[in-house]
Amino acid sequence: MSTIRVTGETDHCEDLADQMADLLHTAAPYVEKATGLVLPDVSVRLVDIGTAAREFGAFVRHRFEHGTPRPGVSARERDWENVFVQGTEWTVRMQWATTTSLTIANPDRDGLPETLMVPATLAWQRLSCDRTRLCALMIEILTKQAQVAACGGSVIPGKGRLVALREQDPAFHLGEGHAQWTSLQVSPVVLSQPVRRRHQWHIDVVRASLAGDVGGARAWKRRATSFVDTVLAAVGTEVFNRMWVRHEMLPTLAELRHPARWIRRQNC
């Protein structure tokens, strides 16, 4: 049985941490049942923007170092990596209002997943006072941590050096779609009521004004969610979950648009 820990590292976030812990504990068995994945020890940290930026930057640097042997890296490539890591930290700081969570494979936890969240972001998006949306987010976090554990951190989030261009990485979109699909399945059970889709005008305005829709991220998330729904109905969770350990089974961007192509490729 996995343990669930929510730690508040900022001021005045004790109530929010308690709400999150309650939702995570309630949702965990349903997420395992819906996904067919085993949850690791779940860790969620409520941190300030600076800490989130530094730790996500450190994760990206570790992915670079893990993906390429150090003797094989030229001085020019090392300089590019340093610039990219600095750019990653800058992006987190600039887009803090639109990024609800950052899931990483933390090397300090032997590669186990950990999710960083900024309470100010949740307050800005009105998530901290909306139990329905907060529940959906907690279910997505559980699913993403299960994905990281299933693939040993090698696919989600990012894989090797491809962490740099996540909008071009089908594995990233698959993870997002799988998390949203699970949330749609589990939220009504946890909340004991149908989940109504709400017009997300507030976050849409924030994204448009601060970050835009980079790479058509919202459209890709809808496509990936539809892909997951179609593929799970066709092949079941056991075959679907092989994607986390057999990377050749991961869909291409074209297959995310047309799930039948992936099904044909797998001879299902």
C-alpha cells in the first residue's frame, strides 16, 4: 500500500494541504482500479515559485546528464544545456499562474515521482475554493505519478533529451490525456455526483494573456484523451500499460489524431 504525503512549505497553506491529502487518499484506490497501475509512494509539495523553478530546472539538468554520457558532451552542448536549464527556470517563473503542477522523477527519491505545486497558482485559478476542480487535479496528479513509476521516469515526463520540446513529444501528450481520462472516470465516484463540465473562462483568459496556447496544448490534450478512451476500449488496460515500459508502443503524433492507426500497428 502506497503512502501519501502532502507537505506545505509556504505560509498559510495548512488547510489546502489537508484538503489535498484527503482527496488523494480517497481517490487513490479508484485511480489504481481505473488505470491498472500501481501507485508509488505519493509525494506532493506546496512550494513557492522560486523553489518550483529551481527544482524543475534541476530535474531537467538531471535528465540531460542521465540521457548522455558526460565524456560524449562537447563544450558547446554543455553551454546549450546550461542556457536551456536557465530558460526552463525562467519559463516556470513566468508561467506560474498557468501551471497547476509539475511532476518530476526526483533523483533524491531514487527516481520516485514528486509533484510540485504553487498555492498562489491554485488561488489565482480559483482551484483552492472549488472542490470539484481540485479533486480532478488530485486525480491527474495520482495518475501522472503512477505513470512515472511505471516507466521508471524514462518516458513521463520527457524522455532523455526530448524533454526540451514537450509540445513535439507524443509521450508528453499521452501522459496528459491519460491523466485527464482517469480524472473523468474517477471524479464522479470520489465526489459521489456527476461532474459537470464548466466553462473555464478564467483560466482561458490567464493562459491567453500570460502564456498563450503553446503548441496547441489544449487541442492536443483533447486528442490524447480521446485516444486513450478509444484505445482502452479496444485493447484494455493491460495492453495499454505496456506503453510505459515498451517505448516502441508509444503513439506518434499522427496516431494520437487517428487511434485506429495505432491499433492497426499493434495488430490488435
